[in-house]
Amino acid sequence: MLLYGKDIRDEIKGRVSQLAKADKMCLAVLRVGEDPASESYLRGMRRFADETGVHLEVIHLAESVNEGQVLKTIDDLNRDDEVTGVMIQTPLPAHLEAMQLVNALRFDKDVEGVHNYNLGRLVSREAGVRPSTPKAILSLLKAYQVPLEGQKVVVIGRSTIVGTPLALMMTNENATVTLCHSRTRDLSEETRAADILVVAVGKMDFVTPEMVREDMVVIDAGIHYGPDGKMRGDVHEETRNLVRMASAVPGGVGVVTVAELFDNLTILKQQKAAP
């Protein structure tokens, strides 16, 4: 069974549209260089913004831009009261450090929830914005009534955008979480032991049939384009067809991630308006 995110997206779209009609919101996206997966994500954001009435501003800098120029752009966005939230789109060119740039943002404009301040609120279980892809993964699992409490969840990938915050969020749902990475010994043994496997490793077709069991739920957070131009994930298609439930690619996590990003924008807007 494939898990699709359209219904979740539509429900969030209704909430965002309602708030956007009552009060203007602006999402600024800072993009450096060119990346096909980033372009796909940006198309999704443009479409969602058009459908909800949110103003989307894209600042596109050349791949050769230096750090000082990027920091100056971030400072300008921090000072612009018309900008509700800012997203620094990854991946970035190798000479730029993503977390340094993210932490140059005002934490109350961090729409992705990955500023150190917002991650700290996640660790301490305080309310606030949460990273959009982990939010999307949880929303997808809950929409399909996949139980989390007491389940063994294995996450492959420990990025600050997906894997690490997802492990914390799954723990807060009372799941038992194993976070795997490039130094994990016998990765296949870990993945086969999972009730729920989440793959956010950034390598196309990384998870193959011998790494799963038929009764598992597999969530794929990867976005890639194969030689034929079709979107692929971190999980091989044959693997998705083998397990009990798997998120669709395309149409699964990515669809909800865009919606959750805009849901975060509404949280930032409401926090700003609070006395």
C-alpha cells in the first residue's frame, strides 16, 4: 500500500488560506546556485503560495557568491518587517556552511525550525515551529493510522534538517528510536528489525529489498531524478512494492513537506501577533 499526502496537503492549505485572507504573509526563499531537487521543491512552494494567497519571494544568488554577500542578504531579510519567514534552501555550495547561515537568521523568522533556538525548543518539548520534513513524516503516518507508541523506529540519516529532529519527535511520540548513519555497523540488521523505517540519506535507491521485511512501514524522504528524468527516492521501487506500507514517490512526503512549511509560516505569524 502506498501512502499519499494530497489529503493532508489540502487540509493544511485550507488553514493557511484562511489566515492569509485575514492577514498578509510573506515567505522569502534564499537559494544559492542550481540543484534539480531544489527546483522541484521550489515549484511546489510556488504552487502552494499561489493557491493560498501567500506572497512568495525568491532571492536567487549565484553559486560563486561569497559568505559575506549571503550574510548581508540574510541581514536585509531579518530587518524587513514585511517578511514573515525565511527559508535557506539546501543543498548549498561546498564553500558555504548551512548552519552558520541558518543561525544568522532571526529565530522568529526561521520557517524551517532548524535555528539552534528552535531546535532547543524541540529538545525541551516547548511549543514552536518544527522542521517541516519531520512534521510531514509524522503527519503522513498519523493520517494512515500507523501506531507510533512502543514501535521500533529506525531512521537512516542524521542531518539537522531531517534525521536528528525526527528522532527527537518520534521519541516524543513514545516510539523507540535508532538513528543510523554512515558509521553504523551492519545497517541491514538494524533496518530489518524496524517496525517503521524512515530513510533520509540523500542517495538514490539506497534501500534495497534485502534491507526490509514484508510487514514493515517504510517512509522515503529522498528526492532524486534518474537518467530518465523521473523522480526517484532513497528507497528502491522494488523495495516499496515489497513492504506492507510505503510512502509514494512522488506524491508522499514531499507533498506534505511543502504544506508543513507554510503551516510553520502561520505559526510564526501568530507568534508575532501574540502579546
